[in-house]
Amino acid sequence: NASRLLGKTVLVTGASGGIGAATAILFAKGGANVILVARRADALKTVSDACVAAHKDSGLQQGGKFAAIQLDVSDKAQVAALWDKVPQDLQDVDVLVNNAGYVLGVEHVGDIADADIEGMFATNVFGLISMTQLLVRKFKAKQSGHVINLGSIAGIEPYAGGSIYTATKHAVNAFTGSLLRELVNTPIRVTEIQPGMVETEFSVVRYRGDTKAAAKVYEGLQPLTAGDIAEEIVWAAARPPHVNIAQTLVFPVNQA
Ligand code: NDP
């Protein structure tokens, strides 16, 4: 029941594009307040404006408060200073969506640059952990909350040319599973969303801006859209408080 989202406050990382942007907009449409976090301020502003429009169209009274926070989740100092940037009336966060993440390159193990290895771990794993720590402290203090982490099929099945990315997503899987077990018997919920192929900027980043190579990934199949995954995330957040969607694996029909 989407009415459970009315007036709730959701923090979405990686909200400037792809799955994060679609998720922020869908929460806005459902009457939630949204804190949008990412590195690109201009792209964040565009998504935040779309949230305002989506909330207006919904005609709902609840929600409608949005904050665009320029922040790199891989920078521990920036994460530690997050609350200095969040407006007072949005500090009581109910749901954290740890979505920021990327894969850079398709090189085999001996050829991967240190900076790429460190960068992927810094965002996909350490950034996700830092954000989770920050919010779990808050959720424990108020005895409610929901952590929703974006894993991937790559967190279950490794693939050639994806050693570092799959290692990061396996780490997300292990971390999220441990957190779930740590918080059992508390009102704090923990969810891992594991998408298959979703068409976003993800592949453009993977191929370092080569849009032709990126488009080739989706040739001859119908990938998921960012909106498909946003619906799943919002659905998980809108379950009754006693229901915890622990893990979901969603593929396009062309993938197995
Ligand atoms: P996009 O590349 O379209 O979006 C990634 C988002 O993450 C952008 O908003 C980017 O914004 C943000 N981001 C990246 N690094 C950081 C950082 N250090 N700090 C803050 N924000 C950051 O990709 P998707 O929407 O497809 O991916 C979202 C999540 O879904 C990722 O975790 C990805 O691994 C996962 N996923 C994606 C799949 C797919 O096929 N697309 C499949 C399975 C999982 P900015 O550059 O402004 O910081």
C-alpha cells in the first residue's frame, strides 16, 4: 500500500541519473520527501525539479520536500559532514537507498589500473558502508528505518572482464546479508535489490564514454528500464512494517 510512504523521508544516493533518479521521482510521486545525493550538481537539480513536478501532479498534500546534496559517497569526510548539508526538516530519514555505484572498464585482471580498482571499491563498497553506518545509527536511535542496497546479478555470478565490479557486488551482498541478520528482531528492515540488465548510463560509464560499445550490450534484447527497478524499490519500501523484502533478483525476459 503506497499510502505507507506518505510524508516519509527517503535518502537516495546516485540520484542524478538512471535507477536513482527514477527512484527519487517515484518516491516523490508517492508523497514522500526525498534527499537526492550525487556528485553532479546540475544533473541533481534536473532530477530534483522533476521530483517537484511529479509531486505536484500527484495532487498529494504529504511529502513534496526535496533537497539536492552534492556529495561523493566515496569521500569519508563528505559523508561524515552529510547532516550539515541536509535541511533540518529532512533530517529524520526513514529509508536509505544505497544506489550509487558503477563499473569502469572490461579489462582482464592483469591489465586493470589501480585507480579503477580503488575507485570501484571506494564507491560501491566503502561508500555504501559509510552511508549505511551513518543511517543505521539514526535508525537504531529512533527504532525504525529501512536500508535498501543495490546489489546486482554480478553479486551472485562473476563474469570475465568484470572481476573488480563483481567483487564489489559480492561484497555488497555479503555486507547486506550480515546487516539483515544483525538487525533481526528490530523494526529496522534491510533489503537487497539485485537487478539484471538495466539500460541506463551504466554501460556508457563501463565503456568509458564509448556510446556505440555501450549500446551494443542491449542489441537484440529488451533490457529493464530504470523505472522497472524504481518500482521494485518503492514497492519494497511500501510493505507493511512486519514484512521485510530481504532480496529480489529481477531480469529482463531475455536474460537468465
Ligand atoms: P548510472 O550510471 O545511470 O547511475 C549511477 C549513479 O550513481 C549516478 O547518479 C552517479 O551520479 C552516481 N554515482 C556514481 N558514483 C558516485 C559517488 N562516488 N558518489 C555519489 N554518487 C555517485 O547507473 P545505474 O542507474 O544503472 O546504476 C545504479 C546502481 O544499480 C549501481 O549501484 C549499479 O551497480 C546497479 N546496477 C545496475 C545495473 C544495470 O544494468 N544498469 C544492473 C545491476 C545493478 P554522479 O556521476 O552525479 O555522481
